[in-house]
Amino acid sequence: MGPSNSVTFFDPKLVQELMTTHADTTDKSKTMRDIFEDLLGESFLFSAGDDKWRAKRKACSPGFYKDKLQILMEGMKLTTENTVNEWSA
């Protein structure tokens, strides 16, 4: 395997566009897949935009509805505040 070129995007709107609307034509980084494979397994985050990816993304999407994210954020906020208070004591 020789050298290769890649482009990394950090703009959230552009990343969302690439990973949703253009997922079937966007090649996720094999390097990133290899790095995170032990941690994430065959996660849809780095998988190719194929039918397998679509099925995994669809299965996960209800967990990212706004009302569920708000509940999650409240829990994260409370946990963070408690941790900071413990560290400050």
C-alpha cells in the first residue's frame, strides 16, 4: 500500500451534508476505520455509504431525536456538575 491523498472536513454543516445526502459517494477514511475498529467495531460512523450503512443509521436515528438529546444533555450536565463539585470539595 503506497501513499494516498485525503481531505478532512471539520465544518459541521459540510460534514452533515457529506455523511447524509452524499453518503453513497463519500468514502470514509480507511485509516480512521482502522484506528477506531477495536473501540467501535463495525460502526456506521466509518462504514461505506452502502445498504449496510443505511440500515445501521436508520436503526440509530430515533436515539438522536431532539427530545431524546435534550434528556441526554440534562443527564450529562448533571453528571458534569456533580463531578466538578466532588473535585472542588
